[in-house]
Amino acid sequence: AALLSPAADAVLELTARRAKHETQRNFGNSIALFTPLYISNYCENACTYCGFRCTSKLKRAKLTFDEIHSEFKAISATGLDEILILTGESENAANTEYIGNAVKIAVKYFNTVGIEIYPLSESQYTYINECGADFVSVYQETYSPVLYEKVHPSGPKRSYTYRLGALERALKSGIRGVALGALLGLGNFREDAFLTGVHADMLLKKYPHAEISFSLPRLRPFEGNEDGNTYRWENAVTERELLQVMLAYRLFMPFAGITVSTRESAAFRDNVVGLAATKISAGVSVGVGGHGQSQKGGEQFEISDTRSVAEIHAMLLLRGLQPMYNNHISL
């Protein structure tokens, strides 16, 4: 809480030096690379901050299994060995069998497979784990129940408690690691960042074997965000404030992974890898497909950093860092 306070801004440089020391002590110079693949963008929720929301007029699409093969083949050809599979939150359009089959295809191309989909039951997570998934990402968006209800006016995602328990259900099912975070800018970012840390700490105390990682998404422009249903941007988070949160996570949980996404600018990403962030996405498309073939469906939000895997690789080498494509061996 002290590191997230407004007063801590005055010692941000000192905090950054401490954070870099902890990052190097626990991770060395290694930076993990991955890319996301959206396989469906159908959604049943009316989230006021997202381009995938059910009231949006964006182009809907869902990849066939042949198209998923094609996408994975193209991504694997870049050298990446970790994939994150994403869908919109519609179990009707992308049920667990469909996602499980996508995971089974992914393990033919990648050593590490993560999923970022709607929350599942423990038995569903067990099935996805048996298909080959290693990681589960579920973002609470905001830890304020009042605000959560406001920004989720309809749809299955409206259940705050079911979403809150998703990561524990995933760990109970045998999933190796979980990623969590809040959508910074929805509400008071200091409160949401603090409660994200509390959530991570509680999970780790109960499941000490778990690999815990943080993601720090900020609100980004998206298709249709000019209409009257869009959540207002009065809580916008600056890059300096985002850095403060990242540094606080590093000092609070020195061994946790921290991901910096393409929501952020190339300059910001370049400066936080190795300082606090330990994982970076590359060659990103946030629409359905877009790697082995033309993008098939509309995008969730606008990205800032469009660099390829090769360009991110070169940037890391120039900064004296080691691009890491594989950090786990399955036996």
C-alpha cells in the first residue's frame, strides 16, 4: 500500500533501482516472449469498456480447426514457443470442447499454452488442463463490487464472485500457473492494484506451488467507444502511474512474472523490460486470426506496439537482455 500511495511517487527512482535488483536476482536477464491468438470474438456480455461487448457492431468471427492449425503454424515459424489462446466470453459460441481442441492443436506447435477465456468450473478447468493447458489468465477488471456491477450491466460476467473464484478453481484443477490483474483506469487504480496484490498473495499462500504472474492492462480505445454507452475515461492512468504499480508488484512479490502488453507504447515497453517486466508480447493481432491468414474478425482494442517478433528480439539484445522462447520442459 505504501508503494502504491501518491507519496511514493517522490521515491520512484529509488523504487525502480530496488525493483531492477530484484528482477535480476530472480530472473537474470531473461525476458520471455509470447503472442496471443484470438480464436473467437463472440461475446454475451455488455461490458462498457470493451470492443467485443455484445452490443458492439464489430465483425464477429470464429476460427475453424483448420484455420487454428494455420495460425499456430505461422506463429510457430516466428520462433515463438508460447501461445496465449483467447476468446470472447461466449460459451455458446466457443464451448469448452472447442477450446480444448484448440489447446490440443496448440501443444503440437508450442511448449507452453495459456488460455484467457470466460471463467470455468473446476471440472471444466480439469478438462482444459488434460488437453494440455499450462496457464490460465482471468482479470477481475475491478475489485470494487459497486463499480463492477456498473460496468457489467448484463451477461454471465455480471457475477463478481464467480469470476473472483476462477483462478482458485483453475489451481485446484491442476493448472500450473495463473495470471491476474485489474483493468487500470476503470476505477481508482491504486485500490484495484492493491487488491490485485492481495488476491495474488492469498492464492500463493493457499497454493504455494503455483506460478503467479501479473498483467497490467490499461483502458484503450476500441471500436464503438465513441457511443453513449462507453465507460468514461475520468480515471485514466498515466505511464508514470502504471510504472509505479509495476514496481510495487515487483517489490511485493519479487519472484512473480510481470507481463507488459502491446496496449503500451514501444518506448514504455522497451524501458520496463528487465526493470520490472519479465514477459513481453510480440507480433500481436487483437482481432480473430491475423497471423497465418488475413484477420477474420474485429479487434478488441487498439494496440500501440505493432513490432514483429524479430523486432522485439533485436530490441532485447540491444538492451543487453536475453530473449527467452522456452522456460519449461514437459516430460
